[in-house]
Amino acid sequence: MRKWLLILLVPLLFAFSTNTVLATKTWGHVVSDMEKVLNQSLTVYKQGDDEKARELVNDAYFGVFEKDGMERAVMSNISGKRASIEEYKISAIRKLMANQAPVAQVEKEVKDLVVMLREDAVQLDGKQQNPTEIFLASLLILVREGFEAILVIGAIIAYLIKSGNAAKTRIVYYSSLAAILASFATAVAFQQLFSISGANQEILEGATMLLAVVVLFSVSHWMVGKAETRAWQNYIEGKVQESLSGGNTWSLGAAAFLAVYREGAETVLFYQALFADADGQQGMIWGGFAVGCVALVVIFALIRFGSVRIPLKPFFLGTSVLMYLLSISFAGGGVKELQEAGVVGVTPAPGVGTIDLLGIYPTWETLVPQFVLMLLAIGGVLYQRRKNKSQLSAGI
């Protein structure tokens, strides 16, 4: 019962900071504010100060587009692809300024961006009074952001139970709860306590995701090696108690913590933006949130109890593939966060679309690490299969 209370507590904590300052201006006003800062950056750029111009572009992005919640509103109510396109347009403007491109070229990019933002503002302002859409936005935010974390948590818990170490699942539950508390505290700190720049927030999110890539990839590689029943039995007999009492248990807890932490802080920020745009429809947000909580509990139960009944080999292979895919998705998302912070460059990859759910974005900086991870995953699987075959043939 205590474990189920922890699971129920996870989504509830997501909403504690959502009753912060409610905005009174429309999205059209937000775009006007952003356009004003972008025009200031153009004026400074024409004067020859490209560094100051880029700082003003950052102010337009972090101080208006993100801070006033338009990025999250576009993602929630229009599409993640649309938000990504606009983010990359902002990055392209910064890059042009850094390369001292002709003023006319920079002006064109700024104009194109503002036109897109105006289109979004019209669409978003038209949605403010629709209770059903507000309810669905609230529901989908919670389910979408919580789903990936639950996949990781459910897979790890099922693994511990299958290995005969059900008592150690408490580490995963406690790690998840700690991550929720940490993500909540981080979101509050960013929003209210510290004057931390939006760029630093993106750097933290990106670094967290890339760290999660390392943990998830290593755990998935380890599981592939234990997919064969004989290999698993040998492992259990010789090493499981020693390993599970030490580093491997904590690595699983770390995987759960990082997966939940990243999603938790982002969910709080999404709900802040949703409440700011609710205009008297807060009840629909809470309704969507409540249904989302129930949906997450059902999803967790299906993964938690359904996976335990899966035969050993399919379970390990399926779980390892899932974690491989999540690590590849996190790699793309982590690099994208660093791109938004200006830490990593942006080189467009022609012909590549945006698939936000899979962490695929149209830049070489996000695609190359994902390609490398795919090669490592394939190599790891081939290596483990050869190793297992040689051990089985030797009777080990």
C-alpha cells in the first residue's frame, strides 16, 4: 500500500506550483513583446554590435517566449514540431548574427519568425475559452510527460521482481519520490527564488538528459547480456546478491531518478503556462489533471504487473530495446536543450523532419549522437550474442 501511495503522490506533486501568477495579457501581446525585443536586436546589429544583438535575441527567447509560457503553450495546443521549428529559427538568427551575415538576411529571418508567432497567437487566443481543449491539454501534458518516466520505472521494478529481489524495489520508489521533490524544488527555484537565466535552465535540463542517456544505455546493454536463460541463471548463482547489494542497485535507482526528475520539472512549468492561459477555466485544468493521474496509475499498473508475466528472454530483450530507444530519444532531446542555450551549434540537416516523441530533430548535432548510439547498440547486441554462445558451448 505504501508503494502505491508513492506512485499516486508522484503526479500530485507535479501540480503544487501551478497556482502561481496568472497572466492577463493575450498571446498576441506576448508576441508583440517578443517582436519589440527582436527589433531592438536588429537595430543593435545594424550598428555593428553582433554580440549585444545576440544577447537581445536570447532575451526575446528566454525572457518572453519561454518565461511567458508561449513555448509550452505552442507545444501543448498546436504541436511539438511547430515549437521546435520556431526554436530553431531563433537559433538560426543567432548564428547569422555570429557569422556577421547581411542585415537583409537577418531581417528576413526575424520577419518570418514573427509571422509564425503571430499565426500561433491567433490560434492560441482563439482556444482560450474552449473548456474541452483546456481539459485535454491538461490531460495530455501529464500523460505525455509522465509516460516516459513510468516506462523506465516499470521496467526496472519488473526486472528486480523477476530477479528475486522484490524487496529492493523500494530504492526505485524512493528515487522516484526524491526526483519529484527535486524537480519541484528546481522549478520553484527557477521561477521564484533565483535570478537564473533561461540559458542555464536549458543547460541543466540538457545535462540531465545526457546523463540519463549514459545510465539507460549501460543498463540496457547489461540486460541484453542476461537475455539468455542460461546466462541469467549463471549470473543469479554467482553474482546477483553481491551486485544488487552494491552499485547495480543504485544505478537502477539513478536511472529512475533521472527519468522522473527531467519530466517532473518540465511538467510543473507546462502547468504554470496552462494556468496562466486558463482565463477562469482552472476547474477544467484540475479535471484533466485528475484524469491524467488515473491514466498514469493505470499505465503503471499495466507495465508493473503485465511485464512480470512475460517470459524471461522476451522480457529482457523488450526492456533493453525500450531503454535503448529512450536513451537515443534523450540524446536528441539533451543536445536540443543545449542548442537552445547556445552551448551547441545548429547545423540544419536537409530532408529530416521533427519527431518530438522520438527526440528526432533536423540538425546534425542531434542526429549524429543518435546514430552513434544506434551503432553502439547494434555492436553491443552482436557482442553479447557471440559471448553468450561461446559461454553456452563451453558449458559455462
